[in-house]
Amino acid sequence: MPAPLTTSHARGAVDVPLIEQTIGAFFDDMVARQPEHEALVSVHQGRRYSYRALRDEARRLASALLGMGLQRGDRVGIWSHNNAEWVLMQLATAQVGLVLVNINPAYRTAEVEYALNKVGCRLLVTMAQFKTSDYLGMLRELAPEWAGGRPGTLFAARLPQLQTVVWIDEAGQGDDQPGLMRFSELLARGRADDAQVDAVAATLDANDPINIQFTSGTTGFPKGATLTHRNILNNGFFIGECMKLTPADRLCIPVPLYHCFGMVLGNLACFTHGSTVVYPNDAFEPLSVLQTVQAEKCTGLHGVPTMFIAELDHPRFKEFDLSTLRTGIMAGSPCPVEVMKRVQADMHMGEVTIAYGMTETSPVSCQSSTDTPLDKRVSTVGTVQPHLELKIIDPDSGKTVAPGQSGELCTRGYSVMHGYWGDEAKTKEAIDAEGWMHTGDLATMDAEGYVNIVGRIKDMVIRGGENIYPREIEEFLYRLPQVQDVQVVGVPDAKYGEELCAWVIVKSGQSLDEEAVRAFCKGQIAHYKVPRYIRFVDAFPMTVTGKIQKFKIREAMKDQLGLAEAQTA
């Protein structure tokens, strides 16, 4: 047993060395080990690839991208939900040193214009449409000039750097799009045996930037976190180690690929262990997840808590055999303890792990393991990952706090991003002179090194001088059997500065009112922690990645109640 910590500062194990290869070189080695093993199943597209077939297809795409005149370091955007094309882009760009820019499918015209221009994308691969979103329509609105152009030489005043747009098609189906290129056509231009692919690959370095992901800022424009091969390949590897992945594992990935969760915790955790990646659908839909786990005999399943809640509460849940499941990751937002228990018991995921991180740290800094004791697995986000350091500091003094005390979580090591693209000032704000990334999250660390996230520095509610962490109140209200989901925020109050507000989603077929909630709280938690405002809702405002947008709940309540922020000096 290691000695108990005397301060909130933990260092990860270093017995397994870091991978110093590029993603392309590492993937090639995996293919050599198991060429015929299944690498990818895209259920909704009806496609299957062995490791060799996936590598060959990715090389064809890399060859085609080089043929478009793209060079190492150029930025290439992908604006799509989950499909085989997405992972081909991930592998092909890494193979020849292009920087893949993940663009959120929820973005609309102004946001996509900002993202493409911010990092100077030369080529964009996009879905044509999805449900009610017309992606090609949005691009034509930004760039009407393209109608008369041709791929490789496009020019538009509002998107001056973008020269080629490729839309994801079903070969031979749908009308051609003037000025734009089909994905099937792009792929047909490349050759898996193109010697140029190897020539460029030989010049790459594991520390080269390879990926830009925009952080969903709740205020201002999103920032482009720039990550290297070394950042995300190692993070994917150590995540897979925590899950004890092997080639026998088949991981169902309903979380989005444009986000670290799908791309690193999903794809790279699998590819570094020779496991099989399974996409149940292009976007999350609980029934298709349950069907896929059963049909493909998946051993792992990823999701944010709201996804697991939607699967567990699906009216047909009991029809499916999920007995092949053993592990998976729950991440993205804090998991209610009760949900965790149901996932372990009813979904057979006895070895489910919790991960915590942020885009800027590739993303995972802490994770529980398959053998973390149950009480720690449901109440913490695990311990520090290998080759990383964590400390918890007093936000005012910057000093490391004692175990059990809350403060800002900081992390350092291989996972810290290269920086925010084109924004040195913001990079310096986030990463200090000693290389510590300041997360903005409030956390505690116990004497064994287990970390608990208690909130965002900005989320903490101060009511009449009392610091309240919404997470604590949420966990308490989850104990009410009628509650399916709950979110707690602070809203302005003239007397106390802030008061608590709870938004509650009631389980289907159950009923609950304000009085019952207050009666449940009475005598159980301090009076100042009882929410003053309780509202029953059908859904929470959230990002496409399943992150709940508390600021929108706050704004909605301020409008509803006619509240204004108290002026402070």
C-alpha cells in the first residue's frame, strides 16, 4: 500500500513507458500483428472492416488528400456525425501529418464560418444533411460563389482559405453538387500503395500537432485546443489499459466522434489494444444502442450519464440480452450514484469505469479502473493517470491544499495540449509557467489519491456567505425514487446574493410536486441547501455531446422570475 498523501498532489505510475510513435506508425504495427481481426463495424451503414482493410482504405484516402496538393501541417475539417468516413479521416490525416479539425455538427452558419477561418481549413469533409440540418445549404449560404467553381480551386469571400469541399455520399446515389466533390470520388483518386504516403509519414514527429478540437465555451467564441500524436495516442492507450481492453473486446460507441469521448476514449482506446470499434448509429438513439450491444455481442459501452439513463429507462430495455457487457466509460458530466449502481446491476457492466478530463488534456487526467472498490467507483473519478501529475490548489493563494480540502484541480504531463490555436494569450492563461493546466474545476483529493469533482469554480453558488456545490444537492435529490434527472443552479437574489433552483425530470408514469421535494429535504440537508425554486421539465438544454448547459437554465429562470444580477463593486 502506498503511503497516504500529506498534500493534494499525486503522481501517476511510470512503469509502462509512453508511446513515442506517430498514430500512423503505431496503427501499422497493430495491423501487422492482427491483419484479419475486425477493426470497425458501422452498423447503420452496414459496413465492416478488418484492421488491414481499414488501414488500406485510410492510406487510399491519405494518398488522395496529398493528391489535392495538401501538405503536412495543413488543416482539414470534418463536419459530421459518426460514420466510417469519420474514422478514415482520423487515420488518413494522422498518416500524412495533416491537422484534423473536428467541427461540431450542431454548429450553424456563423459558428462554422468562425471555426473554418480561425484555423484556416483548406479542405472540408461534411455530411450533406442530417434530420433537419442542411449542411451543404449552410455552406452555400456562406459561399454562393462556389456554384461556378471546381474542387481544389474554390474561393469565397467569407471562407477565403477553403479550397475544396467534399460531401459524404452513397456511391452512385443522389444528385451531383456543383463545385463540390463526392467522398467516393475523392477516395477513388487515391492508391493504398502510394509511395508518397510513406515518404511523408517518415518525416513526421510524435510531437507534431495533429488535431484541433473546439472547446465549447459557455461564453465568447470557442477556442481551438491543439493536440499532438503523443497527446492523444498515449491518452487513448492508458484509457484502454484502465478498461483492461484486449483484441477480444468489442466497444459500442454511441458518443460523438467529433468530441474527445468518441475519438480518443473510443477509437484510440480500441485501436491501441487491437479491439473492435462498433458504431450503433450516426447519432445517439437509445434503442439502436440496445439492439447493437445484443447483435454485435459488445463487451463495452460508452456514454454520458444522460445516455445511460435513456437506455435504462427505455420501455423495451428488458427485451435485450446485454450479458456480454463488462466494461465501458461513463464521463462528460458527474454520474449520479444511483444510475451507476443500475448500470452495474442491470446492464452487467460490473467493470464500468469513470473518467474525468477536458479537451485541453487529451482529455483524460483521472480514471477509475475495473478493480477500483465499488464505493470509490461511484463516489470519485478515480486516481491520476500514468505519466501525469495532479494537484489541488487554493484558487486565491495558489498553494497546494491538504487532502480532503476543495480547490482548483491542475494537471501536468504528456497530455497537456500544444496550446490554443492562434491564441497565445489564452494559452498562457490556461497553462502556467511550470506547465500546469488550470482546469477551472473544483475538486477534492483524499489521502489515497482519489479525486472528487465538486463543481466548476464558476458553478459554485454563494448564498448569504455559504458556499454551496450544486453537485451535492443533485446527488441528494436523486435519492427521490420519482426523480429521473435533476440539475441545480444558482439564480440571483436581492437578499442572499444567490438562491438555489432545481430543474427536475420526473420518471415516466410517476408524479411529483414541489411540496413533496421540500418535504424530502426537510431535516435531511441544511435549510440553505433546500432549493428555493423547483421546476419540473421534460428535458435540459444541452450540447450535442450531452453536456448540460447550466448557464441556459440560469438564463431561463432569470427571465421567468424577472431577476437581475446584483450589482457588485
